[in-house]
Amino acid sequence: KVLERRRVRIGGQYERRRRPSLDDLCDLAPTLGLCIRSEMVGDEAAKRVVSMQVTWFAAVFYLVYSKDKAFSLKQVKDAVHTNLKDSQLKTKTIVFIRHGESSWNEMFNRGFGPGFVLRVVRGLILEFHRMTLGDSVFIDSPLGVRGEKEALDICRYLRSQCAQETTKTLSPQSALAKSLSLAQELYRGDGTDTRIVTSNLRRSMNTVAIGLQDRILRTDEKIEILSCLQEISRNVDTISLSSARGVQSNMGGSKSSIDAEKIFDPSMNKGNKSPSIRGSERIKDFVHWIFNQDEGKIIVSGHSLYFRWFFRMHLPHGLQHIAKNKKIANGGIVAFDLVQDSKGSVQILPSSITSVYLGFAK
């Protein structure tokens, strides 16, 4: 926007440029702290590097000025006030699927022993290479090798559970029967009363695309991208490389070359979260969206901190529950019923929380 407002003196008059050139960006780069050599201009790889450097600047700006986690439960209405006997009570079944381990998780979440430095150095070297391709392993961090395996394990588990017939010998109210039934429904996708949604971050998008691949191939369902599901954190890995109403040009990992537009529907992707918007506001937007849909079941691929805050905000504040304190495991699946009374108060029914696969991390 700064570049678009720049004026150039031509014939004694000022004229507004319609579109900034790469030369303009190179002129502005030192102001942004970017390192761009003039001899790089015109080279396609250099243009991609320039683009990624600007993206890095935006990500660091977000890191410094973000208000994403600047909220507390004191600002949230206690779900205990929800009228569960309301004659107009609405009920939705929500299925949370946490993404597999990302490249960022691989570097920073495996401890800080001797291997930590090696992982970070390797990540930085890979980052410099990926920048020439207009990609990143830090920003919008994709699934790592272990993460892709965890996503594939979801698919294998659901496939194995679909072959089970033990529900006939189990009490319908038992936790095992409910878990098995949910797993079979996830795999089959028989009905039309379901929506599949994901955040606009690649690790979440790839996890659900891999984990539910059998179902998607059979039903030809589209996975809808909701930007309000973007992870709650100021870290650069929570910044999406997609544009508003768009998908990433490179999905990363083994999915790097797929045609994402055939799998995902980006019409509800509003682009990156704003530094001034708090994560609690995105959760409220998502809940509002849920209860404006006709479908009774929503499958959600997303992130650990977002999911944990969702449980904290919609379980009664005084209730002690593992969902409030522990993250869903990488590649884990947890389902529950979400209700809304006629006054708009929303609650997760604690007794409905069911571990479908892996559950909560220890």
C-alpha cells in the first residue's frame, strides 16, 4: 500500500503508479530491513525470495504486535448459564481432528537437548532453499515426515474400525460403542448431514485431506477453508501463505504438487488474521457459523491451542476436565455435542466428549 501511494515526478507533474515494480520494492527493502541485491532483479527465483522476505516482515510484525492471546475466561460468559431444558435448544455434533506434527513442531517441540541446535540449523538451511521457491518451512509450517505418517494413521485407523462389527455386542451408551460408531461415520460419510472444514494453514489442510482420503474419494466432498479456525498464537508458523478466497500454491511435503483447488473450497477463507483481532473473537465467529448451518455434524481439522480454548470457553468454568488442560494428541480425534439455547448461550455437554482416536495427550 505504501508503494501504491508513491508518486513519481514526470514532466513537472506528479503521477500515481498503478502497480509497484520490483525496482520499487528493492528501493523500499532497506527500510524494511530486507537484504536484496540489485543484480538479483529480473531473476524469477529472486522475485520469489523478495516476496518471501516481505512475507517474513509481515510475520515478524504480527509476532511483535499481535493481540491474539490477549483475552481470558473472565471475558467469556460462563457456559453453565445455558438453558439445557430450552424447547428451542439446538444441538450440533462437532468432531475435532488435530493436525499431525508440523516442521515447526519437529524443530521446537521435541525438547532442547543437543539435537535441538541441529534441527534448527537444518531448518534454517532448508528455509533459505525454500524461499527461492516462494515457500517456507517456518511460515505456515507444513506437515513433517512424522506428521504425514500421523495423518495416514488416521486413515488406516478409520478404515480398520469400519470393518468392525462389535457394536452389536456393546451397550449403545458405552464409550467404546460411541467411539466406534463415530469412527465408522467419519470413514463412510454416508449421509449428507455433514460439513468438513479446516483452518487455512497447510498442516491442518493436509491432515484432513490425507486422513479422510478414502471418504473424500468416494463421496467427492469438498473440504471448506474457514479462516476463523486459524491457530491462536503469535508465532510465525500460524501465518498462512494463502490469500483471501485462495489456497496455497505449494501445500508442502508429499502434497506439494497437488491441485489444492480440486480438494478445497476457499470461498470462506478471508485471509490472514489481523494483529488487532483476538483468538476468542475467531472462536465466537466459528460458533456463530456452526449454528447458522443446516447440517447437524461438523468435522473440523485444526490446532491444539484453538481447540483447548474452545473447550475452556464452552465447558462450565467451574468444571474440571482434561480437555481444558491437555492438548488433543497429534493426529488425534475427539467428538462432542455443542448446544445453543434460544438466548444464544452455548455449552459443550461434558458427558458427550468422546475420544475417537488417540484422544488427549498425556
